[in-house]
Amino acid sequence: MIIGTKKQFSLFDLVNVVIISFFVILCLVPFLHIIAISLSSNAPIISGKVTIYPLELSFDAYTRVLSDISMIRSLIFTIALTVGFTIFSMIMTTMVAYPLTNPKLKGRQTFMYIIIFTMFFSGGLIPEYLLMKSLGILDTTSVLILPGLISPFYMIIMITFFKATIPSSLNEAAEIDGCSYFGILFRIVLPLSTPVLATLSLFYAVARWNGFRDALFYITDQSLYPLQLKLYQLVMNNMVNEALLAEGMNLGVQLLPESLKAASIMFATVPILIAYPWLQRYFVSGLTLGSVKG
């Protein structure tokens, strides 16, 4: 009978725990501070007494945010935009990455060089704007989807994952059995690539959810404002009002309570955080297997 020995807690383990705990606290404290402000009344916020727990609990800020029709509309639009963008991005990334893993593809290295080139050089903001205008997609949903449809970095991760995880002998056996390239993709490659698919889907979704720069430049129709752009305008308008009041120029401006700004931030942050627990178990395998060449 083999009796297992209890693993000793070494000094190295202790140092790791201390360092990881420090970074956890460093990331968690600002988040808790925002939550506390969003749930506190104005008096303790103005006096600077609110830290990481709410004082004089109040849900007025969330009531005001949820009663704002424009915020609700932006939330629904952003959810639909994020889902659609993620689906199309994963389809396009897979359709580009899969052929580039096939050594029989002529010009494979040339295609890779062209794709990698775009990671380091771009046309610049003004040429990009002129391109979107010439394509006639300004003030449309397409302008928020098409420009960032494929990330070269994520595509390289997927290519490396395919090479490291799926043996070439498996593809060759499928070809001998008469399976087409699309058949190999849908019956063999994709079912074995759940970790990288889940990981990159979340990365694409987070990037689209947090993005507002493209909407700021290309969108003027307020019905197409993503949630992050609404939040950006909320904060920037309040900063302008603060500057006007500091200069003694009271032109009828009104400052938003800090609790309302914090509640708006939480309103824009919580939905994407809900997706993390469902996909977290795929992160390590999805990134580590896609980071080295097999």
C-alpha cells in the first residue's frame, strides 16, 4: 500500500502566493472602489469617506442609469454588435488560419508575410477614414465590424495551435478516406480546437465590447452609439463642465454625481465580466498550446 506524502510548502511557494496576492489586490481594489461609489449617497462621496465599501447605501444612481432609454438602447445594440462581430471574426480567422497550416498551399509563406506586415504598419487614421467613406459604410454597423474583422495576432495563435495540437497524420488519414478539406475542418480540426476557439472568441468579444475609437471617428448617428462611446461622452462632458465651473463660467452646466458616473461604468463593465467564468477553463490550454510550435 502506497501512502501519499504531504507536499511541503516551500519558501518559493510562499513568495509566489505573496506576489500573486499583491497583484490580485492591486486589480481588485479599484473595482471595489467604483462599486462602493456607485452604491453610496453623495454626502460621503463628496467628503471622500468612501473606500472599498459603500456608505449610506443608495441605489439611486442605478435607477437613473436603468431609466435612461439611450443607455438601454446602447446596451442592446452593443450586445448584438459584439455577438455578430465575434461570430464573423472567428469565421474569417478560421478560414484564413486553416489553409495556412497546409504545406501544400502554394505561396503560403508570402501570404504569411503580407499578413504579418499589417501588424506593424497601417495606413493611418485619415487614409482609413477616406477608405471607409469611399466604401460608403460611414454611419453604418458595417464600419464597426469590417475593419477589425481579423486580428493577425489572433490568427497566428490559431495557426500555431492547429500545428501543435492536430497531427498531420490525422489529416492525411482523413484525406485517404476521401474527406474533403472542409470535411477535415468541420469534422476533425474544429472539434479538437475548442480551447483556442473559446479563448479567441472571448478576446474578440472583449476588444469589440471595449472599443469606442472607431465609433468616435466613423459614427454620428446616436442610435448606433456603442455603450463605451456613451460612457466616454458622459465622462468627457462632465470634465468639460467641471472646467467651465472652475473658470467661473456657469452657463447652465450641471455636474453629474460621482455615483452616477460609477454606476454607468459598472453598467458597461458587468455584462462582459459575466462571460469570463464560462470560458476561463479554456484560457490556459488555448494560449499555451498556441504559443509554441509543435
